[in-house]
Amino acid sequence: MPEKVTIATVAQHAQVSRQTVSNVLNAPHIVREETRRRVQEAIAALGYRANQAARQMRTGRSKLIAVRIEPTRDGINGSVLDRFLHGLTETAEAAGYRTMLYTAADTAREIATYDDLLGSYDLDGFVLTGTDHGDPRTAWLAGRDVPFVTFGRPWDDLDAHCWVDVDGAAGTAEATRHLLAAGHRRIAFIGWPAGSGVGDDRCSGWRETLRAAGVDPTGLHREATDGIAEGERQARDLLAAAPAPTALVCASDSLALGALQAVREVEPAVPVIGFDDTPVAAAVGLTSISQPLGEAAARCVDLLTAVLDGTRGAPAPVLLQPALVRRQTA
């Protein structure tokens, strides 16, 4: 019979103390990255499996977190959260957590699902995505002292809870500066209807950058529900104006792909920039703003484990910077 692999075995293999191995299993954020990686490699090499039931009795935790799978939309922008979920699951596993995925068609059903999940499983906490003004999900969880973090800001009160987000305004500002540097002045923006936290943030980066360059954005803004057909319709409307814009920045790759359909008939060429750097954008050569989704996922796990440990006070929110990926369209 093969010898049983224990924490002591792992510690000896990784040349660390047993307490360090225990920390990697139960509180990985307090262990230096190099040491944590060495212990995780030893765990994998030896095939060590912690006794989950014993650990739960000792720590009071299930090491299980839950996150929602977004409803399928146009198959373009939905891939953004697919990448986030992959990174979250990977990072959580490295920290000793398992990820439970659930679905919900709308906010009311998502809250009902929280109630069901908490009644059926010993969940440690939630990672929420897609925050907006007056988000009832966060109020529901906070009112019941359920630990959570959000990928997205609490738009009404930035100190309301722990969050990780990507600076959308910085992304559209970089896109607009890129077009200004290329000599464009009439740079239009196709965004979402006003009132969306994310949409308004992305719009503000474009608008304030134009104003800082001495350009009046009046008449250069269109609003649309997300989608290729709407992007094309709004782009055609802009291009029919006199004078017409000479470049377009869009709040999503779906809108930008629609805009590309409209600008194909225009001479000289009108640059188009999207947002999210989806695989479709890469395939068609669309210049787009890329979000650091892997880092966002990792930071969400870090914040949630800090909330669960409760030893370092309220963790500071994290605002990550996107980057412009230049391709043929701009």
C-alpha cells in the first residue's frame, strides 16, 4: 500500500514548515507568491488531498464560492465574462477554493437563487458581476451578512463594499487620444442609453478627452442598446450628418462591429474602435480596448479571502487599467 501523503510529507518535499503548508491551504494570501507556488507544486507532485470535512470543522468554512453565468446574448460580448470566469475558477482553485456556477435570467431571479443556494449549501461567499446603480443584489447580501465582492463598482457609494473594476473611462480616453493624435477632430461615440454605470463611465472618457482637446462633443454622441444591428444603425445616422464624423469610438465590440458595416461604404476610411477586445475583434482586425480579466479575477479572489479572514480590516478597492489593442480598423 502506498504511503499516505500528509501535510508533513508536503512540507518536507517543499522544504517549508508544516504551518506554511497549512497557510497555503487555508490562507494563501499571507504566503509569499514564490513559497506558495513551491508548496502548490509539491501538493500536485505528491497527489496530496486535504481532508475537506476535517478542514471545514476546523475553520468553519466550506471553501466554496459562487458566481453567476451571464445569460447568452449575441455571442460576442458574452465571451468577456467567460474569460473572467475561467480566471476566477483557476485562481480560486490555487487558493484552495471551489467555484459553484449558477444561472439567473434577471436580478430578481438571481436574488431568489441566493436564497436557494444559501439554504442548500455551506457557501463561503459570492463574486458578483455587472453592477449598476441601486443594485439590489448587494443590498440583499449585505443585509444578511453574506460575504461577497463585486467585479464592478458600487456606483452609488464607492465605499459600500469590496470591489474590483476596470477603468472604462481610461480606456475610451486612450482610444480618443489615439484618434486625436492621428489628426481626427470629429470623433463620435456610440454608447448605451444613459443611466448605466459602465456605459456612462465609458462615455465620460471619450467626452472629457474631446473637451480637454478643445473639441465640442455636441452632436457626436448616439445611444443604442447593445448589438451589431444597433451599432450599424447609429453609425449610419452619424455618417449622414453634415459635417460627418471622421472616426468612431464604441462602448462595445458588438456596436463597433455594426459600425464597421456602415463605414465600409465611406471614403475616405473612417476608423472604428471597440471595447472589450473579444475574440471576434481579433478575428476581424478590429482595434479594441482590452480589459485585464485574468488579473481582475485574481484580485476578486484575493479580496474575498481577505473579507473571509477578517484580519486586515476592509480591503481597499481595486481599479485596473485597460489597454488599447491596435489593429487594422484604427
